[in-house]
Amino acid sequence: MKSTLLVVDDDEVMILLLKKLFEKKYNVYTASDGVEAIHRLSQGVMPDLILCDIFMENINGYEFIKHLTTSIIYKNIPVIVLSGVSKVELSPQLPPLLKIMKKPFDPLQLVNVVETTILKTYDINFLQ
């Protein structure tokens, strides 16, 4: 069974790139901002991992991630932040367990980080 990714980004080109990069191996759902992402989750999409931009209209990445971390249902979903802002600038405002990759990123490195993160999550859940 394929794992599921939720890609949250307001850049249509970035969404298309990420969808193309992952759609052969994963079920990929997309959202253009935090409002649409929350709507996807409320429709029953339960991602194994979320790729999320920070600076978006309506509900931005910070607010969306805060929503996730305060939810009993979604708090354990790993999030990889993809942003043009450096890790140092983002870190004080984000929970410490998130992975942060700066745009532009190496697609192969991102694939590796996604696969490693999903495998670690499955290992942790299996042991519990």
C-alpha cells in the first residue's frame, strides 16, 4: 500500500514539481494554503507526511503547523518545511522536531529525507 503525502504550497509550479516527484511512489494530495490543507484533513485525508511552505495566504504554514501540533489526531504526522527562508530564521517560530529544507532544494535529497522520515515514523509506530 502506498504512503500518503500532503503538499501545502501556494506556488502552483512547486506543487506540480512535488507531485511529479512523488506521485509514482506515494498518494499525493495538494493544498494551496492552510485553509485548504485543513479542509483536506477534514475530508479524511490522513497523510503519512506533510510537505509545507511557510509563507502563504489565509492560514500560513506557522498557523497550520500549530493546528497540527495541538490536535490529538494530527500531532504525530511528520512535517517537512520547504521555505525560501533560512533554517536559522524559521527555527525560533517552529516546533523543534520539524525538518526544514531551504528552497531551492535538491530533489534527490528531498526524496531521501521523505523516505527516511516515513520509514522512521513507521518504525516508531510499529514499536508502540
